[in-house]
Amino acid sequence: MFGNKGIGCMECFFSLYGQPRAFTWTSLASTAAINSKSITVQDAVDWKVGDEIVIASTSFDHNEAERRTIASVSGNVLTLNEILKYQHFSGI
């Protein structure tokens, strides 16, 4: 009824809580290799240690999306709580 990539609410109340962020998503600045524990993103995000992120799949297999927790932030480099199982390509 509502389609993909949306939040729908029909005859209900919808409340969303959380801290507003300057960026809710960004792109990789460089390809993240298999077994890497850090990623470099294009934008200076305001994400914090403990935030959970998803690194989208860049292959034809949507199951290669990976959920990780941010362990540290240094500029545009995010260190993750565990290594990546898949390569995530940064090119367009």
C-alpha cells in the first residue's frame, strides 16, 4: 500500500524520537575491504561512538549489507566494533 523506502501511518499516531543529525547517510570515500575494521566516509558526519550504522551492499546481493556499531570517530574515519565480511565499493 505504501511502497518501498517509506514509513506509512494510516489512521494512527506516529511519533519519532532521537537526536537530529546533520547527515543521516553518506557515501564511502574509499572502498572498504573485506576484514577492514574502519571505513572512510565522504562527509564530516556528526555520528558518535555507540551509534549503529548500516554499510549498504554494493554487490547484487542485498544480504551483504552489514550492521556495525561505531567504536571511534576520527575526522571522516569511522572505526567499527567488528571487521567487515564483505567488500563495499566506493565508486559510482
